[in-house]
Amino acid sequence: MSPAAPPSGGCADPTDTTEDALLGGHIVLQQPKDGYRAAIDPVFLAAAVAAKPGERILDLGSGVGTAALCLLSRVGGIKATGLEIQSDLAELSRQNAAGNNLGERFEAIEGDVLSVSKLLPPESFDHVICNPPYLASGAARPSPNLARTTANHEGDAQLTDWIEAAIALVNRKGSITFIHRADRIDTLIHGLSRQTGGFRVFPLWPKSGKAAKRVLLQSRKAIASPAIMAPGLVLHRDDGQFTEAADAILRRGAALDLGGC
């Protein structure tokens, strides 16, 4: 989450941004030109949440607001809070919410997952979503760009801390949804299984016949129903284009059924 010390080179100018469209233009984002930039993962994360009007959603590590705003665009009558440690990204998320006419339904809070008990009341959200740093601390050489390193590499907050924060903040029977590397699913399940159940494991296959690199994992607090391994979704055809199922989510804002969680 936050590196012990910034890599040499610092971070990019937070005012240097590009404008990018998601969901077929229904969401338009300002993102840093250099540093971490949202790709397809937060869009799939948002699509996986079966939110209902009147419910509250928390996006841990919300960045420029991608997942939260995609979810707000798809489901009316819900509100979302984003927790983000980088102040420039939190400010961009507020601007993005306002620019997409979602400002009244979104708020951004600056803070670390290690400090959630001081920032947010426990069990105050119906759904918690999370697209945390994918690389364990020390697993790879950090980027010279501080913002990119903060987004991609675990720092003081390890994956287990993100899990504990999600469990603490979701209400009873509420859902927790992570998107992460497939090779870290053991850590996710182990951490979540102490207080959640009803697991839905949903692989994202890059192509038919290829091993999944990403997985969506959803569970519910204080639920003990059996786990389900869903068929998952193939992202690309052999020619490299998105499959019809992936395109429906990425460009048309369709929901993603993880198997009845």
C-alpha cells in the first residue's frame, strides 16, 4: 500500500492527466499520464457486485474511482465511498465523480487500510470491493515511479491487512469481492474464511485453453454456504479481440454473475 521509502525518481506530475472512456463512453476518467492507470480489472470488479438500490459500497484502494464509478453507473440508488492513500488520486476520483454526474453518490476518503478503524465505522457497508496491489513486498523490483509502485506493490499493508479491513467494514451477510492474481488465491481464501463463507471463485481466462492469471473471489460475512467454482469467463478470442461476453461487460456495462453469491 505505502512503500517504506519512495523509490528514486519520485512520482509523476499529478496535474498531467489523460481523458479515457469506459463502458462505451458512459464513464469518462481523468487519469495520470504516468503512474498507475486503470485497465480492465476494476471494470470486472464493479460488474461482479450484485448491489441493490439503497445499499452502500466501499472501494478499498479506489484510485481515480474507476470501480466505484462503474458500479454507480450500472446500479441506481446506491452510494459509494472510496478509500485511497494517494491524495492526488483521491482528488481525481472526486473530480471524476463530479464530471460523470455522480458526485452526490460518491465520496473519497484519504487514508491507509491500516487505519480504517479511525476513518470509518465498523460494519457500515453492504459491499466491499478491492483491487489491491498485486505484487507482494520484495517480489519484484519497484518502478521508479512512486505512484505506480504504491498501486502495484504491497508496502506496509500486506494482503492480509486488506482482507482484515474488508471484513471489519462490511456488515453481516454483506459481500466482499476481490480481484487478484490467481496465484494468490490461497492467501485470500485463508484470510477470508475465518469470518466469511459462501465463496464464489470466478477465473478470468485470457484465452480459451490458457491458465487464468486473474481471479474474482467473492464471499459473504457470517455466511456458511458451500463454495462454488464458477465456469469463469474467457476474455479474448484467438485473434486477440474481446469475446462477446467480455465486451458486454467492458463496453456495454453488463453485470457479471459469479454464481449466485
